[in-house]
Amino acid sequence: RQEITDVLHQLGIKEVNPAYSTGLEWGGTEGRTTRDILSPADGSLIASVNMATAEDYETIVSTAQEAFKVWRMMPSPKRGEIVRQIGEKLREHKEALGKLVSYEMGKILQEGLGEVQEMIDICDFAVGLSRQLHGYTMHSERPQHRMYEQYHPLGIVGVISAFNFPVAVWSWNAMLAGVCGDVIIWKPSEKTPLTAVACQHIIRDVLADNDLPEGIFNVIIGDAEIGSLMANDTRIPLISATGSTRMGKKVGEAVGARLGKSLLELGGNNAIILTENADLEMAMNAIVFGAVGTCGQRCTSTRRLIIHENVYEQVKERLLKVYPKLPIGHPLDSTTLVGPLIDKDAVKAFQGALKHVQKEGGNLLIGGDILEGVGYETGTYVTPAIVEAENHFEMVQEETFAPILYLIKYSGDVENAIELQNGVKQGLSSSIFSTNLLETEAFLSHWGSDCGIANVNIGTSGAEIGGAFGGEKDTGGGRESGSDAWRIYMRRQTNTINYSRELPLAQGIKFDI
Ligand code: UN1
């Protein structure tokens, strides 16, 4: 507990935390409803937060609008310099922030630190990007004309993030949008607001040291109502939302109705295909981490294992040897691999899904229990489950945000496995283990995996920040983080310049006046 108290102190977390910040100033310190944040690890009250009101929201939006006028005038590499300094601060606070992520969310410390590392990496990426926000030039059909395109900042970008990556997803959006010249309003998950408050404390000095105005990086602690205000607000040209497909559809509809832009990062139902040519030794690590890491609460978690019948029994046996030995416990204990689920509702959903799938004919091989006794008093620690199932089962078609791995048998060619892999509504991450080139290339081809992420001989989770991250179908189609994902944070403009003394019209049109 002393360790946690030190971390909270270092990160500026108070007993009751303000409802919002516009960068330097904090607001909403009293008279609001409060929310207690309990750690899923040991049930202790970490701290409380004030919940922002609609009035607070208005304050933030108008401050952000003013800030945009200043921020967009700063050359992009200068904005990159601010982001570079933010990256440095994150390096300084990596240990503390990683611990708080772990304690507030329940992921193990290594993953908490890994999440902060992703933030540092995206800062570095964004710094380089700040000199590379380029468009094409093209040849005009008219003489002495030049055509090119530019990317201009959009304005306010709204970021609605989820509890499972409470800080990294904000940074992917905010650091890129920031160098693009946008200002950001971040609404973190109401389950994990303290890490967001901590981030705001961490970046505050950078904003102050550089004499930046209020309103560039804003955070608002609120519930779905604040999210809905954001989605419906025409002053926010882009909403980036991470969470369930149900939430994403609501946000997407509201933003779409006003013809705004949305970047949606929603549910996954990720599969690993194991062909008979798989290196099973390698595959085992990927499967186990993919299925039980983060207690099955990554959008990239491995939920389905599609196994060739010739290796099915062997794989099942191996898994059944590993699962009873999984170290389940306090996420800050260095020997733990599996921490708790986020809360009791998640535990209910986990057990409900297992009950449902068994009714459909699924065969629960192991797991599904709530752990009790010393260290497990919260009722949020569960034993990861393995279920033999069929791909078309209702429960297999759903994303249950918990450690359930469905074993699905296939026979014949890899095409059959690909069909099963694609036979769900979601399309985020996918993977194949095979040392046969014909199989792996089929999986990567246009008739192969239909997901935004398709991996060979690595698992479904743990994507690097350098690639564009996101998926198709019910996953929402958004791409964030690396590659050219930055483009969505800018508006594109095509410019044609005439440097002749004639005015030829396009398409050969001629007229006299
Ligand atoms: C998420 O679960 O919302 O690929 C993001 C991964 C991480 C990001 C997951 N880099 O597992």
C-alpha cells in the first residue's frame, strides 16, 4: 500500500480529483457527483473523481476552440517538439504510471509498463511525423498550371477511450492529432479515470514550460452522457472511439447523422489458425499469452483457436497441461501472468457466456471458476477457460471480454480454416501458424483473412505502434497509430494554381464574354 501511496503522490492523484482539465488549470473540484475508483486487484479505494457536468463540457469546448486558433499557427515540427517533451516526461514517469495502470485496470505490471512504452514510442513516431505530413503533387492537364494537395488541421478531436488500454489509446490519438494541429478532448473510461488524471499531471509542466494556452490537451471525466454530447457536437469534426461494437454503433450513428468523421476501434473476435504444418512449440506461447494475457481483455485477445484435426488432440493436451499452472494473482506481483477482470460485471459476463455456450453444446474443458481465499477477496479473479465449440455457436460469434478460448476443429485445406476465421461479424486481428508458404500466403491473400491485422507465426495481440491499427466489419473500420493513420486527423485540400496569363478551363470548355 505504501508503494501505491507513493505512486499516487508522484502522479498528483488526490483523494478526490477534479472533473476536468484544460491543460494547466483544473476545474470541477466541488459540488459534483463523485465516483469511487476501486482497484480490481484488491478492492481498495484508490481515489475518487468528480464527474463533469454538461456545463463543464461547454467550458472545455469553448476553451479548446480558442486554443485551436493558437495551436494551428505553430509550425508542425514545433508542435512535434512539444510532443517530444511529452515523451521525455513519460519516460521519467514510466515506472509510476505503469504501476497505476496496473493497479487501476488490473493488467500485470509488465503490461502496464508496456502500455506506457507504447505511449513513449508513439511520441517518438509523432515527432518524426511532424515533418512528414505530406500530400501528393500531380500534373495538371492545363499548361502552366500546378496541382497539389495539402493537409490542414481539423479542429477539435474527441477521444473516447476504453478501460483496457486506459492511456495508450489516448496517446495514439492525441500525439498524432497534436502534431497535425488539432486540439484534443479526451473522455477516458469512467472505470479508469485516474490514469487519465495522472497523464494530465505528467504533461502539465510541458504545457507550462512552453507557454502554451489552455485548451490544447483537455480531459473530461464523465459517463456515457458526456460521450453522447461529444458525438452529437458539430464543433467536434472527428470522434475517435474505442470500446464495444454496441457503443461504437451509437457513436458512429450520432456522428454520421451530422456528417462528422469517426474513427472506430471496436470489438474483435480474433482467431489463430493452427495448420498441421505449425511449429507448435512456438504457437503455444502465442496462444496462451493471447488468450489469458490481460485476463482476455484486449480487443486483440485470442478468442478462437482453429486447429487442424491432425494436431487437434496434441494441442488440446498441451493446453490442458499449461492452464492449471497459470500464475493467477495480484497484478503487481512479479510472478503473476493473469490478473483480475475489471469488475464483478465482467465476472458475470464471463460466467454467463460459459453457461450459454455449454447449453449450445460447448464442452468446457477447464476453468470458469471464481477464485476465493487469501488474495482473491475481490471476487474478480477467475480461472481462464477452454471450451470445445463450433464456430457458428451464438456465444462463439460474440466477443466476451474475458479469458475464454474456443477450440474449433477443421479438416482438409487451409481454405476451410480461413472460412471459419472469417465467419464472424468482427474483423480485427488474425493469425496463422504454419511453416508452409502456400498456406501462409493463402491466408494473407485477398481471399484470405478479412481482418485489419493478419499475422504469420505470431499471435493476435501485441501489435506494434508502427503499423496502422484497426479492423473491418463490426470492428468499425478505423485505423490509428502508425503508417499513414495520421491522415484522418486532417482535412485534405486540393489546390490548382495557374501561373500563365491565360484562363484555360478544364474538360476543354471554351466560351467568350
Ligand atoms: C486494445 O486492446 O484496445 O495489439 C488495443 C495490442 C495492443 C493494443 C490493443 N498493442 O494488443
